[in-house]
Amino acid sequence: MYRMDTKNRTVILLAACQALMMSSNVLVVASSPLVGMTLAEDKSLASLPLSIQLFAGMLMSAPAAFLLEKFGRKRGFMFATLLGMIGAVITTTAIFQENFWLFVMGVGTLGLFNGFGNYYRFAAADVVDIEHKSRAISYVMIGGVIAAVVGPNLANWTRMTVDSAPFSFSYGTVLILYILSFIILGFTNIPKIKHDKESDSWQEPRPISQIIMQPRFIVAILSAALGYAVMTLVMTASPLAMQQHHHNFSDTSFVIQWHVLGMFAPSFVTGHLIRRFGLNKIIFTGVLLGVACVVINLLGTTVSHFWWGLLFLGIGWNFLFIGGTTMLTETYHQSERSKTQAMNDVTVFSIAATASLSAGMLQYRFGWEMVNIGALPMLAVILIALGWLVLKERSGAVEKALY
């Protein structure tokens, strides 16, 4: 039996690990399109490294879920940090050698770690009681607030440490972040949930086809996946767009920093807002914020336009992603946890990776306006699905899974 103080400490440590992971990811977001633009012969491939990172995370999501279940999440997370260390070494070497494809491979290796690290939020939810799940998820996501400060500033402060190889030292610092993560994980206490078939809480696992046909599962996965895709599409293109409109990298770093703050700072209150107003209203608000981002970005290309647009984009993502993740936890029994979470993350990050790859091509070939217009259909799909769910709930046709 784990004491409440042990549970709280583990959630805090997982939040710290999330912060270190996101600091690395934010550094990659801010710099990899620019490194790609420098190293790639075909400039439309500038966002390919970031896309490969997301695809690698997606491909690792399902194996990671079952490995974490089989060997325990603590051991699995610690093993994954070794992949992050390897990726940091490869990317640094690639920049020194001016090798675009080696850089792509290195960023992809960082993505393999993310396939494991993306389960930090689920690990926190499993540590606490059912009624505290949304709060635990929010607390872990708060780690991104630290990343908002650390990631862009690391990229900005270290990008010209080696004049002949910009950003090489930036990726060298990623190695330090993963070493710190490895050490912190050693102090976590994540219980391995036992599925006792003799207990009253045991539920026979349903086929995955039955789970994914639940209306709340559909809305949960659309909210998280398309919300992530919108965020990735616009965020990935923004450093390229700002460079095209002759803004300094320090301005780009500033905009990305506030964007990431928008992504994670609301996590201090998102769990409370969900309990007060309900998941449906929070997801709806996330859609509205996404639309506000698009409108602002279409109105102009000054630093202020990028700043406000990316800030709203971040807050909207927070509501859509945490709302979707929380709703997902209401659609499965503990015996169905691994396969449902794996299905969710494979879907979320495959769609996000496709959006990231599209960002570079859309920006290079059609411009910033088309990038933003491309986000609107995805927001519309979330809104339609949410309206469908509300109608079904009012008719009493939707039931939540019982733990």
C-alpha cells in the first residue's frame, strides 16, 4: 500500500522528468527546422527531422506500452533515457559533419525516447486514486512550464558556441538533460498494477474494436490527435515563417518560449477547470482558442502577431490534449490499459508527425497563410465530433467505463 506522500512525490518526480523531456523537445522544435534548412539540399525537407522524431515516437508507442507493462515503468523509463543520450550524441556529431541524414537519424533516435516518455502522464494517473487522475495528469504536464524557459533559452544561448557549427553545442546539452532524467527516475516509486482476476474490481478485457467504438473514446482521441496536429503544424512552420519575414532568432526563441508556456502553464488549473465545467466545455474552449490562433496569424506577420497566435495555440492545445487524455482514461478498465493507451498514442503521434512533415512543405511552397488555413478543417472535425457526443449524452446513450 503506497502512502499518499509517496504518491505525491512520484508525481512530482515524473513532472521533473517531463520537464527535462520537454526541454529537449522544445529545443528541437526551435532549432531543427533551421538546422534542416542549413543542411538539406532540398529546403522543403527542413521540417523532416522533427517529423521523423514524431514518427519514431509513434512507432515506439505500442512497443513501449507493453514493455513498460512487462518490465515496470521505472525500468522502462530509465532504459529509454539511454536512447535519448545516444540521440544527443548523434545529432551533435551530424551538425559538426554537416550531414543532414545523420542529423535526421539522431533526431529520430530522440523520438524513440519520446515513445516511452509520453507515458509519464499515464504513469502519474496510475499512481493516484481515480478521482485525482485529471489533477495528476495536469501536474505532470506542468513540467512543460520549466521546458518553456529552459528549451528556447538553451537553443538561443548555445547556438553560436561553436561558430563553425551553429546549434552543435545546443544538442550537446541535451545529453545532460537525459543524464539528469536518468538520475531522477532512480528515486521514483511507481507501483506495478496487478490485475487480480479474483478481486471485485477485475473486468475481463474487451476487444480493442469494442473499446474504440465508444463515443467518448472517439472524441477523446480526435481531441488529442487533431489538437496535437494543429499545434504541430503551426508551431513547426513558425520558425521558418519568422525567418522568411526577417525576424531574428532571439525573437523566434521568445515566441516559442511563450508558446510552450501557453501549452503547459494552464496545467496548474486545467484539472480544476475540468472538474468545475466538465470535459466537453474545456475541449470546446480549446477549439475556439485554435481558431483564434489562425485568425491572428492571418492578420499579420509582426512579432506580436506570431506571439499572440502561438500563445493561443499553446493554450488551446493544453485544453484539447489534457481534456482528451482525461476523457480517454474514462473509456477503459485497468485490464485494458496498455492496449488502449498504445492505440491512443500511436494515433496521436502518427497524425502529429504527418502534420509536422506537411508544415515544412506547406510553408516552403505555399506560405504561412496556407499553413494556418490548413489547421481549420481539423478544428472543425473536433467540433463536429464534440457536438455529436453532446447529443448522444443528452439522449442517455453514452456510458463511462467502470474501473
